Amino acid sequence: MQITVLGAGLIGSAIVQDLARDARFKVTVVDRRQVALDKLEAAIPVQGIPADLLAVGDLIPVLAACDLVICAVPGFMGFETVRRVIEAGKDVVDISFFSEDPFELDELAKAKGVTAVVDCGVAPGLCNMIGGHVVDLLDQTDRYICYVGGLPVIRRWPFQYKAVFSPADVLEEYLRPARFVENGREVVRPALSEVELLDFEDLGTLEAFNTDGLRTLRQTLTVSHMKEKTLRYPGHADLMRVFRESGFFSTTPIEINGLSVAPMAVTSKLLFDQWQLQEGEEDITLMRVLIEGQKGKQKYRYTYDLRDAYDRQTRTTSMARTTAYTCTMVARLVIEGLFQQKGICPPEYIGRDQRCYENLLAGLQGRNIRLKETVSEL
């Protein structure tokens, strides 16, 4: 079975390596950076194709021989790339976290007979699967909240943060208004707002703030209250708000000494260099999902905790592990025919299928990614 991975970044590379360890798969990876392809080809049995996906007019020749495509490009490229993969008639699993509504591609995917699983990382992704699974167990679901974040183990002033995935996508999270559900209705809050403090064992106090992470859950689940918040070390949200409100994240050009410059371009250049994870620098991924509802006459609270660390043996970041391996397990479900639904399929559809859900969790546990479930009566 042949799989083509589009993108060889931090997470794309982890996806390629996990799949290449499986003797059943022949893996091809496409990226414009020859150095990234050379590194992968030197380490594992994989074929690299140097190509700029923004410039390639027709993906059909690139994808002709494959049975499944994994889209691991930056968010700004995601929607268009997934659309082109669907047009080529290929099943696809996507982690690009694009801002557009994926259901705009639903009619096209169904017409092409394509299974397109979108938002298939850790969050969105694994948390959606948990949501779909638990909502399907309950007669009525009243509350869903997800706290999630990737953090460097070593805190360094002034940001106390390193980008464990695309830095451009991190800034997009700080700019895009957060859409929640309150009393059954959608509400909008500014990103970085409503900061609350949470305590985590061995880590101490972290802050959680609003981000637009619910994604498709707002449309696919019937829950009275739904919210997602991002976890960071305390003080990060205030600092990012200062940047945003002072205009440093603006894309509107300003004139400096006769030159037209977008403040975001300068800010990105300065931040991205400082946010870059250095070789061997360790990170952690934290996620806590709380779901409350009723089964029969009894009310329950389901709590799911994930805490994952940098893999020193393989030198793989925790965010790459948790995102990539969730993606590769779903890719296996699709390519092996265990999940066959056509059209745009958000991860909660995977969670609703008990066999697929159990298969996914077993695969993650086999990669030392463990999800702790606690069920309590209210």
C-alpha cells in the first residue's frame, strides 16, 4: 500500500518515520526543501520528491500511484491542498489546521468517492474523537471543555514558550476569534481572553486562555456548553495581547523610511527565530478533556488526561508524537478499510465508531502515548 505525505516539517517527518517502520507501506514524501528530504531518505526507506506544492499546478502526477495522501502542510496552504487531493480522487488524512470550513469540500469529496479525515492531530483531533465517543455513550451531554497545550520543559524569559508546531499557525491562534457554545448558542470571544489558572502535578500552575479550537464540534455535537482553551506558562497571554493590541501582528503595511513593511512580517521574523526548538530541546504536551452529561437518571463526569514527553531515544518532540501518531493511526484505519465513510469526516466521526476508537487508543498506547480516563458520578 502506497502512502504519499505532503510536507516534511517537524510533524510531517514524524508521520513519515512512523509509517515507514510498517513493512506494509511504501512511503513517498513531498517537500520543497531538499535538505529535509535528504535527511529522511538517509534514515529510513522512503522516497523523497522535491516540489513546491504552491507552484505545482497539477497534483495528479505526484499522487498517481498512491492509495492514501496525508496532508501535513502549513495551515495557510491546507484547504487548497486538501481540495486538490480530493479532486485527484485520493483518500486523505489532514493535519494542516486551516481556517476555512472543511465542510465546504463535503459535496466534492462525496462526488469523488473520497474519505477525507480533517483536523486529525491531537487538538483538534484526539480531543474530538473523545468528544464523539462520550457524547455517543450519553443520553444528554451538557458540557465539553478541552484544555490543551505544548510547552518547552525549560522556561526562558521573555516568552517562556517555543513553537512545537508551525509558528505561523501559533500566531493565527492568537488572532482568530474563539467560537464557543453557551446555552446551545454560538458565541464569539477574543483569542487570548478569559485567562484562568490551573494546577498540574509536578508542573505547578499554568494559564488557560480562549482560542478557536472547537472547529467542527460546534456543528457535529449537540452539547449545551462547549469551549477549548490553550495552556501556557503564566504571563504568556498578557505578553501576546500587548503585541496584538500594539499592532505588531497587523498585516496592513506601514511606511518606514520610504519602505512599505507589514508589521507581522517583522514580528514573525523576530519571534520565529526565538521560538525555534533547538536540537534536543525537550517539550511536553498536556491535554485535559472534561465532559459532563446524563445517562438514564444518573449524571456523569468523564475526565481524560494526556501528558506526553519528548522521546529522547528517537529525538522526537512530544507535539510531533501526539499529533503525528494520531494521524498515522487514523491513516491505517482508512487504508485498511476499517473506516470507510465518504465525504468530509472530522475526527469525532472516528470516535463514534467503537471499533475504530479502540483501535486508535491501542495504537497510541503501543507508541507510549497514554490517555487516562476517569469517570465519576455527579
